[in-house]
Amino acid sequence: MTQKAPEFSATEKVNLLGLSPIQMKDFFESIGEKSFRASQLVKWIHQYGVSSFYEMTNISKDLRDKLNNIAEVRAPKVVADHLSKDGTRKWIIQVEGGSCIETVLIPEGDRGTLCVSSQVGCSLDCSFCSTGKQGFNRDLTSAEIIGQLWIAAKAYDSLGPTQNRVITNVVMMGMGEPLMNFDNVVAAMQLMMEDNAYGLSKRRVTLSTAGVVPKLDQLADHVDVSLAISLHAANDELRNELVPINRKYPIAKLMDSAQNYIARMPDLRRKLTIEYTLIDQVNDRMEHAEELAKLLEGVPCKINLIPFNPFPLSDYQRASGNAIKRFQDYLIGEGFTTTVRTTRGEDIDAACGQLAGAVNDLTRRSQRYRDRAESVVKIMEASS
């Protein structure tokens, strides 16, 4: 597998937090050091959570001094940390330039799922999504992406080979379209699955995409993770309205690309997760359920139904409970594993919302990110 080599500045300190194992080797070779140092640094940073080179005791003092002069381990800044009565935890994190993102941890028994952002804002402008209505600011760096996992793991003192693992799943479902920030997202996911770092299983790291087909076609060349397709409609006319990128990459191309990705994976049991947001009188009628079942016939997949979360910039309304139940029952009757998301951490929305709104208007997005992450993990495990 190939990966774009990082560019190292001679005048600025290199932030080692976001370098994948391959990139870390390139860094050490670029400064005239042995490449085996890469695995040592990856382990110190990500497995032990160490940010000071002087605490890295199996590295010579000369090399520690050298690294201190040219490199750093710098995570983004946490500006708010809120804990729900049900254990859901949300961090509001400030990145370079002053913008903020959200990262959410959803506990469920002995499992913890972290929902991670990949961009500040989003350029895809899906009509049902409040993130897109805020516009696009910039891509997150790989350090800012993996930094969300680093911050969360350190908050629970779960780093180190003898510590209990609090975070067992990561879903790329926060702000942004991950495939629009391809190189940085790939580098971060490689670190998530690296044995010397977080050691997550490829079945427990999920990337969700609205359908950036050229990048999806490249994904299997770089990383092996679980895949979720943000579909929301089974015909092009309706999906063009809900997910504008469909005009460029229609459903047939998207589904072909997604199935090709799954086919290239060594795990023959791998399935797609199909995300479908149910909007009242828009895509929640039985004809839509029938279209979806027809589209997915023969596709190895699981379906995640997500009740729409209303927000002021949209005229859409949430589908009724009866409509959601009919939709789910029909799909189950057609043989599809189908679940509906549940709500967690509602009690921290208002308190967090005031702060998030003041920093970056993230209030209404937080609940949806938590719920999407939780429901995807449940549906992925339902048939495993």
C-alpha cells in the first residue's frame, strides 16, 4: 500500500502526533536517524500518551535533545468537557485558527465508541444536515484527527498496555466528509489500528461517506476499515435534493464503488452499513422503503435508520414513530438487519449548546453525532 509522504519543514517544529507509522519512519530517515526509532516514538506517544521527549527513557539523551529542537507532540486544545448522567461525554476542541470541533464518547457496557470529526464544517451541503449549513472552514490535520482519540483516551487514563481500554470503537462520523480530507484521515486511521498505538480492530474503525466516489475507489489501496454509506434515498431524483454530491456521483456509481471496496477486503463476512435519515413526508413512505429494499437486493449490508433531528435552518420534520416502525418492519421482513438509533446524553445538550454556540455554533449537531455513532456500532454488531 502506498501513502503520500509528509513534507517536513526546516524552520517549523514537526508535530509527531499525527504521523502514521510510515510517515514516522520517513521523518527519522529525513533527520539522519535509524528508521526503527519510528516504532519507539509511536508507542511512547499513542500507547503511553507521552508528549515530552525527555520522558522517553529508551532513547538517548542526544536524540531527545535533537527531537526537542525540531519536533513536538501537540494535541488540539480542549475548551469544554461535559458529562451526561448516562455516561456520554462530549469534548469541544479548539483547533488551529480558533475554530472548534466536537468529539463524543458513547459508553455501552464494556464498549466505548468515539465519534471523531475530520473537517471544520462541511462543503457537501446536504439539505438535512446542520453542519453543511455552517459552510466549510478547512480540513483537520492528521494530528487534529488522531488528537481527538488521544485526548479521550488520556481523559480516562486508558493508555498503556496494562490499562483497561475504554475506547473500543471509533467512527468517522463527526463534522465533515472524511473522504474530502483523504490523506489526513487515512494517516489517522492507520494509527488507530497500529499495534504500537491504539491497536483497534479494522472491524471497529468505521468511515462514513456521503459518496465521494473517486476517493472511495482509492480507499482499499491505503486502509482496511468498516464502511458506512450515508445514503438517505434510493432514487437519484430525491437523493439529488438531499445529498447534492449525488448529482456528480449518482447512486449506481456509489453503490458499485462501495461494493468493490467490500469485495477487496480479506474478510468475506464484511458488510456495508447503510445510513438512512428518515424525514417526515420526504423519504419515509412505504414506496421509499420498497425502493431501498430493491436497491440493496443482494448487497451485503446492514441498515441504520436515523430519525431526523430538526434544526432552525431546515423546514424538515422528524418522521413519526409509526412511520419509522413501518419502515423498519418492512425492511426486516425483506431480510435486512435494520435498527433505529437511540438517544443518549440529552441532558448535556443545553449546557453544552450555549458554550458550543458561542464558540462555533455546534449545539444542534452534538446529539446527532452521538446517536449516529451509537446506532452504527449496534447495527454492525447485530449480525456478528
